[in-house]
Amino acid sequence: MHFHKFEKIWLGFGIISLVLFLSIIGVTAFAFNHHPSGGMDTIDPDKVEQTAPFDNPGVHQIDDNTYEVIIVAKAFGYDPAEIKVPVGKKVVFKVASTDVTHSFSIAKTNVNMMVVPGQINTKEYTFDEAGQYLVICNEYCGTGHHFMKTTIEVVE
Ligand code: CUA
């Protein structure tokens, strides 16, 4: 009779563990799928340059206070090679990779964005000071990694 009781306890324990385990998985899945910025859309990495807005890389003015910069990252550079944006305006960078994982990291700022193939990687930034900002790739992406850079000119 004692064994029977123990079996019940173990069965109960097993069910509780299972429920706990499933809730942890559920919560984790939710946390990883949930992007409050809404900036994690997907894109076919083989068709980046044919897919809007990446078929037209460059700086686009959205409204009086907002600019969008569309950038294609590939081994080993960024398109467009020259980026010019105004100081004090909201700049939304959208970067997609056509090959491997790169990064889009702007020196002297907190912009340090991974550029994962298959994703549209988005970051907003407002430059407070005019000047030249160096953009480098911080993710090792191959033999040309150290040469992968561009500059942003921030103008008054
Ligand atoms: Cu691209 Cu390192």
C-alpha cells in the first residue's frame, strides 16, 4: 500500500514538472519572438537587392524630422558607400545582408547592430553633433572583414 502512495506522489511530481517545463518553454518562446521595437522583419537573403526598400539603397526623407537610410551589407562593404544625414533629425537605419552575418556599428554612438541574413535589422539614432562618423563591421565575416567600413557625414 505504501508503494501505491509513493507512485501517486511521483506521478503528481511528474505532472507538475511537465507543466512547469512547458510553461518555461512557452514563456521563452514568447520572449524571443516578441520584439517591442517591431524592427525585426524578415527578408529573403538571396533577393535583398530586388526587394523593396533594399532595391533602392540610400537616404530617404520620410517627413520633416525623420530620415530613413537603406543599406545593403555584403562581403565586404556597405551600399551606399556614402551616407549623408542632417544633425538633430531622427535617422532610421535599415540594414539587410546578402550573405553572412555582419554588423553595422557607428563609432562614438551606441549604434552597434548585428546584421543577420534573412532579417531586416533596424535601429534609430539622432546625431547631436555634425561631423564624420566611421561605420565598421564588428562581426568577423571573412578575409575582407577588416576593410568593411563606410562613413556617415552628419551635416548642419
Ligand atoms: Cu562584415 Cu565583418
